[in-house]
Amino acid sequence: MNRGRFITLEGIEGAGKTTAATFVLRWLREQGVAALATREPGGTPLAERIRQIALERGGEAVSPVTETLLMFAARALHVQNVILPALARGEWVICDRFTDATRAYQGSGRGVDPRLLDTLATAVHPELEPDCTLLFDLPAAAGLARARGRSGSNADRFEAETVSFFEKARAGYLALAKAEPNRFRVVDALAPLAEVERAVSAALSGLVHKETVA
Ligand code: Z5A
């Protein structure tokens, strides 16, 4: 049996990843591809508990390195208990954020040393990289306006961040996409939903086709 494909969805707050994940799952199933959708931080019962700790606002100070370790602790559980078993069963995994998010947020946003991020990524998922990463790109102010319309005064630790923090994360994402143009597909997240969906299915159809003729 062929290993499934690992597709990650990335972008700053309010970029439309969650909306796209639902579309991708439905579209892949229409193509006859078995797939599951999951998210980070989270995706397993224990990792979801780590998510709550990582996103909780107020209380004890959480340093950038601590935040990084929480993301990778949740990721280690997720990779071992959900992602690798699904890929081994031949299913495609659609993951709302993965290690690129840590590089963009903790690396570019908070200034964590990229060598530490490389070391942790190698330890946590030594042989796993996304087959395709869809980067939903839009200006930070537009993403925040979408997300804040939804969360109001219940903003979590990230939602409460400044526009300039999200602009740093956005620039980090765009630099990653530039460095790995074969893996990344940058999608204009300001476009109307129907256009976003067309771009997403076009980006994935090559991979689906390879699968069905293999
Ligand atoms: N984080 C981190 O720092 N390091 C890490 O390693 C990881 C995560 C893995 C939680 O992530 C936080 O964890 C995250 C970074 C940090 N915080 N931030 N930012 P999350 O992915 O769970 O949270 P999120 O990014 O805040 O998700 P979100 O706000 O739900 O954004 P989204 O999923 O990209 O957007 P959406 O929910 O699909 O869409 C937002 C709204 O826009 C919604 O009303 C849609 O109907 C609307 N929308 C979507 N697409 C369109 C288009 N094309 N046009 C118009 N309106 C649209």
C-alpha cells in the first residue's frame, strides 16, 4: 500500500486555513482519496490539553522557548499517535499548521534561534516533511479583522498579539515559501472563497493524479 500524502495548511490568524481544511477534505473524498483533517497544536487528547496551556491568556509568563517546547511536545504526540499511523494506512493527512508555524511564529515572530527549531524538528519528526504546504497569504490587519470579528473579548494569547507581530510571522512564512518553492503553494487569501477553492484544488490535483496513476 502507498503511504498517504501529508498536506499542511499555513498562514497567519484569520487567513482561512480552517475553512480550506473542510474544503480540501470534501474535495479529496470526491476524488476517491481517503483523508483525515487534524490541527496543531492539538489533534490528540493530550495534545489538545497542551494546546489549552499554550493558548491560555494571563497567569504565569510563558517565554518564547517555553512556547516552542509546548508546540513541539504537542507535535510529538500528534506525529506519533495520529499522523504517522494514518499515513501508514494510506490515508492523506490534512493538517491545519505544522512545524512551519513554529518557524514563522516562534522563530520569525518571537526571535527563537532557528538552530533550536531545526534540532527539535529533527528529534520530533526525523523522517516526516509535508508533501505540499498551502500558504494562505494576506496582510496581517485583514486576517486580524476577520479573526477578531469572531473572538471578541475572548482573544487567546496569540489573538491578543499586535499587527506587527503577525507581520513578522507573515514575512517568515513568505521567506520559507521562497526557500522551498517545490513544497509551498502560496494562495491569495484575500480572494473570494470560490477563487481560493480553485487555487487549492489546482495545487493538489497534480498530487492526486500522481497517486491514481501510480
Ligand atoms: N501556533 C504557534 O505559535 N506555533 C505553532 O507551532 C503552532 C501554532 C502549530 C492557534 O492556531 C495559535 O497557535 C495560532 C498560532 C499558534 N494563533 N494565531 N494566530 P490556530 O490555527 O488554531 O488559530 P488561528 O490561526 O487563530 O485560526 P483562525 O483564526 O481560525 O484562522 P484560520 O483557520 O486561518 O481562518 P478561518 O477560521 O478559516 O477563517 C476566519 C474567518 O474568515 C471566518 O469567518 C471565515 O468564514 C472567513 N474567511 C475565510 N476565507 C475567506 C475568504 N476567502 N474570504 C472572506 N472571508 C473568508
